[in-house]
Amino acid sequence: MISSKEILGMSHADVNVVGVHHALLQTGLNPCEVDITVTLPLTEFYDHNNQPAAENIEKKKASLLRPVSMTGGESFKIRSVSVMPESIPAGFELLSELDSLLIVDLGGTTLDISQVRGRMSGITRIHGDATIGVSLVTNAVADALRVAGTRGSSYLADDIIVHRNDDAYLECRINDLSRVSLVKSTINESLERLTQRVLSAMKAFEGYTHVMVIGGGAEIIAEAVARIVV
């Protein structure tokens, strides 16, 4: 089984289909028939009544069932596709049926929050926001780097964020040393802004007994989330 997390707006795109086949090739398995499990963002998997959006789910399945050929080599044949909501599978078998788990999934471009009863016995509430993600910080830092005479990719911006407390490293990466403090303040302000937006979204949920923070931005918000739920 392969689990594939989608980027909002690309869930049915050709590039996503190719991406899944690329992931299959990286497993080291010989090309064969496979059954796969993929995910959709909460805002696509559920409708406004918190019910599975059948049309979106079937569209996702049909997209990935399309054949893909590889020049000079064999490709996998996807036999069946199972679609699950993002973040919620992380709560499988974690708690008893009497518990309630809040799953906060902060990715690069989306924030998904779901409240589920233990052992997936039911979904209490979901929230998806395609305007909140780590890219808010990355984009702001990229802008600050340009002001500091340093142009680069999102990867560079992410790297700068990771090493934000290492002054020696920053001085090696940032061309205009007089702007290092600007870049550092931009990072800190952007991280705080992102954290507050996540905490604000969490206020709509109550009655949970446990919290799980996952996704690429988990490390950024985990400490702040822990402070408000203890």
C-alpha cells in the first residue's frame, strides 16, 4: 500500500498521477498490478455537511486509474484505488472508543484539523483551510532574502528557517550582512503569525482528550499547541 498526500488544487492533475507512479518505482518493487491508498484534503474529501463528497472521491480514483507508460521500461498498473481523508488515518487504533482525538495537520499549503472518536468510531468535526500553511513563512522569508540581495529557491528559504538561530550559518548564506537582522525578524514574525492562525482555528474545537500534531509544519506549532491544551 502506498499513501500519497496531495497538494490542494493538484489532486487530479496529470503531474499527481505521474508522481504516484514515480513513488511506486522508488519502492524497489518490480512493476506489477498494485492496490494503492491515497488521500484528499479534508475540504475535498468532505462536503459542507461533513459527509464524504462522493463526486470528488470518484474523480480521484478515476484520475489515478489512468494508465501511465514509461519510455524504455515497464510501469505499474494500478488495479484499485482507496481514498481516505488527509490526517485522519493518523488516528487509527490510537485511543479507546471513549477518547476523542484532535488531529492538527499543518502542511506546506493547507491546515487540516479533524476531531475523531477513538478507533475511528466517528468524526465529530472537521476544518480545512487552504490559506494556512508553512508556505506563509517560506514566502515571507524569500521576500526578505531578496531585499538582502540573496535570490534562491523555496528550498533555500526553508534552509534559512531551519538554521534561523545559527548566526554564523546565516552570515554565510545571506549576501547583505546588514540585512541579517531583517531576515531573522521576518522569520520570527512569520512563525508567530502562522502559529496564532493555527491556534485561532483550533478554538472551534472542544471536548477532545488528546491532540496529535502532524505534517511538515508540526515542529513549528507543537510547543504552542501543547501550552494551550495542557
